[in-house]
Amino acid sequence: MPKSFALNSKPRWLRLTGIALLLVLLAFGGWHFFGKPQASDQEKTDTVEVTLGDLEENVTAQGKLEPKEYVDVGAQVTGQLQKIFVKIGDKVSAGQQLAQIDPRIYAARVAADEANIKNLQAQLTGQQAQVVFAQQQYERNRELLQSQGVSVQDFQNSEFTLKNAKATAESLQAQIEQVQSTLNGDKTNLGFTKIFASMDGTVVDQKAREGQTLNANQTTPTILQLAKLDTMTVRAQVAEADVMRLSSDMPVYFTTLGSGERRWQGIVRQILPTPEVINNVVLYNVLVDVDNRDRQLMTGMSTQMFFVLGKAEQVPLIPINALGQRQLNEDREPGHAYKVKVVTEQGIHDKTIQIGLRTRRFAQVLDGLAVGEKLQIKDDKNKKGKKDQGYPGSGVPRL
């Protein structure tokens, strides 16, 4: 029995030992994963170095291209459009005939007016003869009245006849002037049936077709549009939050769809004071002129505008997320001073610096830091891996 007991107790001892070891391992693992203190958010930090680089602060906006100088060529008289002598893309000179409206109605009016004038002039000639005759008779009766050769009544009749003849002649003269005025208007309308270019330019649009009847009684129908394409204007729409940062003669550049790396340079010509409200968003039109002698820019193209607020080359730069609390200036207003955490061999300490230009990603250091110094920044995991979906400082998506 004792021997049998010894043989059976050994496996039991091994089992107890194994259970004890398992409990120890579980306890150690629980302490490692649950009991070991975790690093705080303040300890989860990275460091960045002050580097040299170029920085540009700008305001971005969307825009549309249009000719700086253009004119809508319309019809000033009603009638059928007989002929258009140019087509889209043709270059024209000032005074060149562009189109012809059926002139027959206006030519007939001119002919009728001229005939009416001739009739009135003939009547006036006859009446002027009557005036001369009445004047002679009046003079003769006045002399005879002194010697009582005629009665007073005969003298008065001759006086009345003279005045009436003169009045009739004056009436005919007035009628001639009236018809002459009508004739001048009809001749002008007849001239309007030939439509001429008012300036040198290029035909960029055609609104009417040959054979179409144009009605100019209410509005002026547009036939063609002429434009000077050597200089184009971008009509950029800038948000109300940014428009106060812009000014006339400010440098600006822009890109277009399909232009690749090419940038067009220009300056701000005018900021229009009246806004447009689109979907409850207040936008101001800013006009920018650009040279287009190479004819690469066309009407209606979309542009991505960059209004340059400031530019610096080879200056100390730090990431925006290295900036700490903003400091107040002497007037107790937010200034350009910020707190940063500088990393040195002795540890981390706070320092106040002055910044200049800034974008959504970087800030220019004006004072307080030297190239090569290291700063502490928070390790914001929510921002890691996100791509910049727009241009710095804009919130406007790329074209």
C-alpha cells in the first residue's frame, strides 16, 4: 500500500506545480497589460527642427476668364437679317461691315419723305410768289390811300392778303422742316441696316443667323460679339472673409485646367463693391488683367487664383502645430507672439517667439529661434495620414 501510494501521489504533485506556474504567468501578464502605467498625452510628443525654406501667404479663389474689352454688336432697326459677312474667329477692323438687314422698307420711307419734301417745296415756291404779289398790291394801295385813290377797306383787304400769304409760306416752311427731320431719321435707320464693327477685334460669338427676323422695338437683339483678346480679365469670386485682405495692384497668379505647371501672372485691377450672394455665401468679384498675346487663354476658362499677401525666401520655418498659446500685445490684443516648447540637452522649456507669414502648414520665424533648434509638438494621430485637399490657407479645393 505505501508503495502504491507513492506512485499515485507524484502525478498529483506535478499537476499542482503546473497550476501554480500558470497562475503566476497570468498574474504577470495582467500586470504588464493592465497594471503598468501608460504614457500620458503630454508624453506622446514628437520633435521638429527649425529649417530654412520659402514661404508664400496667399488667398485663393475660383475665377472665370473673359475679354477685358468686348462689345455686343446688335441691330438698331427691325427687319430680316439678310447677310453676315464674317464668322467666329475672324479678325475685323473698326468700320468694317459685319452684317446687312433688309433695307427695302427703310429705303421706301426715305423715297416717300424726299417726294413729300419736293411737293412742299413746290407749294412754298408758289406761295412765295403770292407773298410778292400781295406785297406789291399792298404798297400800291397804301400810296393810293394817301391821295384817296382807293378806299380804306380796299387797303385793309390788301394788308390782310399780304399777312395771310406770309403766314401760309411760313407754315409750308415749317412742314418742310418737319418732313426733313423725318427724312433724316429714315436715312439714319436705312444706314442702320448696314452693321459695322465699332472697334478692332475678333469675332468670338454669333447670336443670330441669316434669314432671322430681328425685332428691335423692345430690346436690341445681339448679332455678334467682338473682343480684343490680347488682354484677358479674370473675374475671381472671393469670400467676404478674405476680400478685406486684398487691394488694388496686388500681385496674383493663377492656373487653369490642363495648363500643367504653367502660371499666369497679373495684378488686381479692381475690387467690385457690390457682392453676389450664391447659396447664402457672399462673394465679391475681383478683376485681374493678364497678357494673352500668345492666345492660350480663352473665354470661359476656369482658373484657380492665388492672391499673394506676402512672400519670403530662405527664412526660418516651423510647422503650425509647433505653435503654442498666442500672446497679447501692449494693447491687450492678439499679436504675432507665440509660446513654443524648445527641446535642449537640459530639457524642455517655454519660449516666446515672433512669427511673420503663415499658411495652414508653416509659419515664418521672425525672432526667437535659430535654424537647427528643436521644438516639441503633440503627436496628433487624428491628423496623421491626412492629405492636404486644398491650397495652403484657402480651404478651396484644387481644380
